[in-house]
Amino acid sequence: MYVIIISIFLVVIILFWETILTLVKTMTDSSLQNGYLWFFSLLIINLLLVSITVGYYYYLNNQTGTDGLPGDAGFTGQEGDQCMFTTPNGGCAS
């Protein structure tokens, strides 16, 4: 699970690298373009997060689960003879 999260994080950084650099450069500038850039960047990030959340929710809802409670366990079978797997095709050798 951590590999997936780290991979998604790295992909987002790679995709938005130019935007991140522009944001860092314009943070010291006090013009109105700075505010517009922050607004659209946060809007895009939030839309991405909402779409991932909604997609995951629909993915979980469309998964088929068990139809009901599992039944009682039956009797165990008889023990068989021990098998040695020595033949090339995986058969039992006596």
C-alpha cells in the first residue's frame, strides 16, 4: 500500500513540477497573479482528490461480496498416502 501511495505522490510531483516551481517563484511577488495562480492550483488539486475519492467509492460499491453467511464446516476427509514429487512432470512417484 505504501508503494502505491509513494508512486502516486511522485507522479503528482512530476506532472506538476513546472507549476510547483512557478508557485515557489511567485510566492514572494505580491501581484494579483499570485492569488489567481494559487486559486487555480488549489482548485485543480481539490478536483483531483474529489474525483479519486468518488471513483474509489464507486469501485467499492460495484464489488461483489458474499451472498450470505457461510455454512457450517463439514467433516474432514480421510488422510491420503504421502506423495514424493520426483518425476519431471510433477506426478507422484511410489
